[in-house]
Amino acid sequence: MNPFLLCRHPVTLLPESARVIIRPFISSDPARVTTIIGRILALPEEEVVAQLLQVHEEFDARHHDIDPLLLAHFEKIQHLIFTHRVLTQDRKLLLGAVFSGEYALESAAIFNPSMVPHPDQTSATAGGLRFIMSLRATGEGHISSIEFRAGTINADGEITMDAVSRFVTAPQVEKNPTYDKRLFFTKLSEIGFDDDHVTAVLSSLGSRFSHSELKQSVSHVRNAQHSASRDMKRTLECIQWLADSNYELRFCDTLAISERIIFPVSPNESNGIEDARFVRFIDDDGTPCYYATYTAYNGRMILPQFIETRDFLHFRISTLNGSGVVNKGMALFPRRIDGKYVMLSRQDDENISIMFSDSLNHWADPKIILRPAQSWETVKLGNCGSPIETADGWLVITHGVGPMRKYCISAALLDLDDPTIVIGRLAEPLISPEGSEREGYVPNVVYSCGSLVHRGQLILPYALSDRASAIASISLERLLNALRPCVQG
């Protein structure tokens, strides 16, 4: 029996191994790189032309334009080239090709979706809504990235997805991003770097400074010492790490939404960008902006990070500060409450906490508001994205883990004015994995990173056992009716 009139829509997003990007394929051993370079330098020019022609014949149809990428990868190994003779453009391209390889972004999975209204509603049908869905794509080596899809919910609740492009394109990384000096210093202090070397680097910089200005100041501090101490080297390396972790991306505006991919850029993301929770945030003056929290993973440790965009073309990526920036599952409320930003989080891998802040980048003093209560969430509890504002309270979609590591999706309701107050929570799941939903890379899992409400329906995209994604809808009125009695009894 389904008391919530849950509707599973005939929409399934499956991983597609043909969607590939070109990545560097460069050995960490300089001697090996030099050996490969020598083989290409030894080829007669006609052989270079023939091999490059074969590369174009095999790969041109799989990418928008491969030559700029091949030249970029050539530049990465150019310093190891041991000849002063002028290289032809074809030889440079072939050198780039032997140090390149395709990577299938979603060959393993496309899952953990979040959904927000599209910033451009001009093509929406009457009574309909255009949306953007973010997804976690996982390929070889279990490296995760963020992909996007677009679609429409019509007035009757029918959901259609836009056609998905064969091509995928990584954005341009801004060469000279800017930084906020106060936030930069705060983060360095939190991780134990607040010494004289930090002061020396930052003292000559303005309240906002560019990457090139930071690099010049670091160089000046380093050169001012006859021999750099171990402490200085560690501090300057950390400053560089932090700068690399805060960056900006820009996509060409001719790319379809499904052609845009956010692939790991900074060292702390080297093993993946996981579980982006996007939300359409409305500021006090009515200005909308899209924010997302995600988990950066470098193979050893995780680090919550922050995304900001207004158009899904230009993205600013930044680190978060404060003692509350731990674990996974941070989810921002879609507006301020009493002048404060509000964030859900999970500090202890078990309970849902809430935090308030004057800054989007600084989070501390978490307070637990939801603990496991039912048998299907006895192992741990977490959120499934940002809370949704309703007339009755903040609707929080949750996930619970129970026996046999089975994940279920449920819901709770928080007070609108004081979201530390829990009005009600469901005594049973909204969605439990059933049938083929149970089979995948991680069996018996349903999971979401964000949903929305349209025309009285909760539209809830969710992942199927860490392999694929689907969409369900639920009557908002029925769901709220089930949550209200908990406080009235």
C-alpha cells in the first residue's frame, strides 16, 4: 500500500560509456616521458603526418575539437623536450596525442541527483517548469565528476528529459582568479598555518587579490631568505594548495547543458567531486543565485567545498571555513532566516545537525536536530538535499541506513521561524529500494541530493544503488498531512 500516492515516472538515466573527455596520460617518471618524446622526435615528418591523420580519423567524431587539447597536453611535457630544433605543428600535436587518453566519465554510474529550476524559463510550457539536474558521474578508477541534464515538468506533472549530447566538454579554468584575503587567512589559520610566513605573504596584498599577485608575493618572501627553512617551505606549499583549491570555471555559452562537465581540478579533488547538493537561493533583495555543497576527495580524506553560479556557465569554487565544516552532506537552506544563513550537516556520520552563520563560507556550532528513530535508520541518518519551504514548515527529505546497509528515503518537517524545532517526521520511508532498484554497484540503496515542488507535487530525483537515476513524484499535501499529526498528538 502506498499512502503517499508515490508515482515512479518512466524516466531512467543510465550510464553511457560513449560520453568521453580527453585527459592527460603522462607518466610520473620523467625518464619514461623523455623516452617517449625521443621516439616521436625520431620519426620522419611523413610518418608524423600519417600517424596524426589516423588520430584525427579515429577521434575527431568523438569530440568537438581535439587539437587545442592535444596542444595543451604537449605544453605539459614541453619542458622535457631535449632538442632545440623547431617542431612542426603536426609533431607537436602528435606529441600531445601520445600523452593523452580518453576518459569515460560515467562508464560506471550516473547517480545521486539534485534538481533545481532552470535559470531560463522562456521555453517552458504553460503551467510547466524547466529544470536542471546535477548528477554524480563515475568512471574508471571511481573518479567522480558533476554532470548536468535538463528537462521539463508540464502542467499535468509529466516529466520529459532533453536529448543528451554525444559530446562532453570540460570548462576553461580561469588563469588568474581572485581571493578574499580575510577568508584566505581564516582557512590557513584553521589548518594550523598562521605563522610569520603567512603574515609576510599576505601583508602586501589587498582585501581582494589575484592569483598572480599572490604568486608574486610568495616569490618575494621566498627570495628574501638566503635558504628557506622547512617551516617556510611547508607554509608556502600550503598557501599554494589553498589557492589551487579556490578557482573559477567558465563554459562556452554555445554548449548544451548536457555537454558541460565539472571534472576535478584541485589536488584535494584528485579522486573525485562527490554528491553536489544544488539549491536555488533567494537573497533578501530577491536576487536568485545557485549554490551547491559537495565533497572533495583526494583518496585519503574528504573536504566539503562550495559552488556558486548564476547561469550554469560561470562557476566559482571555494573552500569552506569553520569547525562545522566536517564529514559529508552539508545542505544550504534556500533563504536566510532572521538574517542568518542556515545549513544542515552531519558531523558524526549518524545524526542531522543544523548551523547558522553570517557568512556563506564559515560554519560552526552545530546542533543536532534529528537522530535515528526507526528500525530502517538505525545505522545512520542524513539529508537528501536542501530543505524546501512550504506553508507548514521546512520540508527535509532524509535518508536512513538500516539492517543490511539498506538505504531508504523519508522526510521530516522543521519550524519555519526556528528550524531547530522538529514539527514532525515520518514513521515509515517514502521510497525503499525494490525490484531492479536493489541491483547496482552498491546494492539496496536509494539516495537523493535535492528535490523541488511544482504545482502541489514533490518532484524527487533519486539514485538507484549507485548506478543509475530515476524520478518520483509525491503529493505534497498528503506528505505534509502525514507529518503534521506528529506534533498534534
